[in-house]
Amino acid sequence: MKIEKRRLKPVEARKEQKLEELDAWNAVKMELQKLQSATEALDKGDVWEATKVDVSDPKVLEAKARRDAEPGRTTLAVDSIALSHQLICQGYEREDVVIGTGKVRIKVGDDEDDTPVTINLTEGKDTLKDLMQAINDSDAEVEAYIAKTHGDTPFRLLLTSDVTGERGRISIEVDLKGGDVEAPDYENYFDETSEWKGLDPLVPEGIERKGAGSSTPITGIIGTFEGEEDRTFTFTVVRAGTIPSEKGVIIGWEDDQGRAGEFEVNMYNYVPGEGVDFADGLQLALSDGELVDGDTFTVQAYAKKSDMLWWLSEAQKAAKVTQPSDWSSKATTGGIQVTGQYSGDEDQTVIFRVEGSGQVGGPIPLKLHYEFTDTGESGTLNIGEPYLGESIEEDSLKSAKAFDSKDGEELFDLQFNQKGSNDPKKLPIANGLFIEIQPSILKDGDTAEIDVVAPVSEDMWWE
């Protein structure tokens, strides 16, 4: 038995060795299979030709790239992201006007399974203000606000969805009766989203400026220029109008690299003096006033200089933006227009001098001094606010007297029942003459001269 056990020991040792070798080969086989799986995953063209896109602000934009995308850097100007849907009704004289009793149904979104929220107005709780309060107290996901606008009926009920984007579209059905006025009407709004136009210029080519005069709003640039290269921005009035107004205006912009965009400014989304984002961290601010079709101005932006320019100070290396140029229409319009029939006895010259700097009709004090060179009549006229404002009522002014600014002597007594005399844009000076100042920006010390010719006497038959 001992001899047989001795013979088995070498066999068992070899068996254990072979089993260990087999386990090792199995382990190697498993690793090879893993390697094969990994290499099969790499045997695809989109792996070796894959591209990656990084976005500086993922909250605003998500981007993907195809295999044939070219490497590089792309700059996009996002004018705005999804906003809340808004509706506004017609105007009323007062916010406590009785609009009637009945039901108002409001629904947010287009989900057919959602049930509209019903709001009941009962007698004694049936004013415009009561409706606003009832909407805000409901679960309609809509915020109601009475906006005071302009005119004889300034109070309007503005509805703003609590949900942004297309999902927050407001649907409202008003069924009110027995009010002192018509119930709020929201059927006069059409707000289909326009088709995406990409980065093509949005400013139509060949816009011709219409009307006389120049655009009057004072413009300014707010913010720090974040662009990497110097840029020249050109702004163009695409839709004329008044700031602020219900219809609003549209202003387009384009830079010298072909980027372009446009934005609308109306009484509901803009307060004069605030900034409107357009590109590269910059904002455009506008005062109130009137814009003329096709009118333009430019802004020059200079990028931050490299730190390698060590000899420049920090102020010299910092990004800079020039304030806007004058409106282009000032090159062809503006200045002083003289009307009326000259009643003086001598030919002479009228010299005008600007006192103060600012916008004609603007809030900054601005005056125009005039003087007749031979007869000595002189005076000072206010051409700041409220000049170029609303028209004067026909019976609100009956007469006005003008006095010499030097000795106080009365020059003339102007009756406003004369033809054209109640036009607030025409300012009387002397000798039967009126002047009208076109909308423009004037500088202190600017002067102008106008020659006036006296009528020829009938006795001078040879003339």
C-alpha cells in the first residue's frame, strides 16, 4: 500500500499543477474576451470621427455635432429665451368699473385632459379689480395685474402665465353680463410664433427713410464689451413709431461680421432709459421720442487688449465702447426753418445761438437766442421740454407778448387766432416771422444765420 501511495503522489501533484494551469488559461481567456469586446466597440467610424461640443451656457442652448462637423468656435447671439405668455384686454377709465357678473374660464397649456379653472363674479364683486383679485386667488397658474397705460381709458387687465414657453399659453373665455361697460375682451390678439430665421440678417435691405425730420430719442450704450475682436454695430429703425407706445417700434442691428438681430420696444416691455440686450454683453438704452423709418446710427466697440502689451496701462487695455453717433437723418434734415411774412423795413440778418446742449424737445434745459443785426430785436426761446410735445388746444392760448431781452420794450402782441399761429412747433420771434426747430441734438454755442429781405415799396417802380 505504501508503495502505491508513493506512486500516486507525483500524479496528484501533476494533476494540481495542470488544474492551476487550466484556471490560469481560463483567466487569460476571459481577459482576451474582454479585450475583444472593447476592440469591437472601437471598430466603428463614429468613435474615431466623433466630435464634442461645449456650450458656455447650457441653460440657454444645447448643441450636438455630426461626424462631418468642422472643428472651430462659433458665437451665437441669443436675443431671448422662452418667456411667459401674456394677454391684455381693452382699456377702462377706472380700475373699479363694473364689468358684470358671470363666469371666466382660464386654462394654461394645450393639454385636452386639463380642466379650465372657473372664476365666478357675483353682484358686489363684479369690478375689474375684483376679477384681478379672483384670478390671483385661484389655481389658474396665471398672474393678473391692472396696468395703467395712457389715454382716457388707461386701466387694462394684464394676464401673465406662470409657465414659460409654449406650454404656458393662456386660453380665456369671458362670459360676463350686466356690467356698466363691455366685459374684458382678449380676442384681439394674434400671437403665432414666427418661423426660425437662423442668423440671417433680419433688417430688410433697401429701407428708405420716410417723413420729415429726424429720430428724436437719445441713445446710449450700457455694459462692458465682451467680444474678442473690434466691432462696428449699425442700428436701423425697421418699424417707426413712438417710445413709449402700445404699438411700439422695432430696431434692427448688424455688425461688420454679418451678425444681426432685432428687438421690439413697446410700452409693455420697456421703460425709457433702461437697457435692451443685443450682443457681446452690451445693451442699448433709448429715451422717449419718435423714430423715423430707416434712420440709423453706429456704435464702435473695441475689444480688450492682450496682457502681452505690458507697456499699456490697465485702462488702455480695457475694452471700450464709443457712445452712439447722431441719427443719420441729421445729415439731410435738421436746422432752423423760418416761416411767416417779414414785416421789417430793412434787409438784415438774424443770428441764432444755442444755449445749452441736448435733444430738441428733451428734458435737458435747452434755449435758442436770436438777434436781428440791424434793428436789434433779440430774445431767447425755450426749445427743450415741452417743445415738440402735444399740440396746443385751439382755445387754450389767445395771445402772447414778446419783449426785448435787453431793455424790456414790448416787440409785438401775437394773436393766436391767426392762421397757423396755434402750432406749438412754430415759435414767434419778431417782424412777423416764426421759426421751427427740427428734431436733433444741439451743442452749446452752435450758431446759424438767416438773411431776411424787406418788401420793396410800390413807389420804387424801377425795381
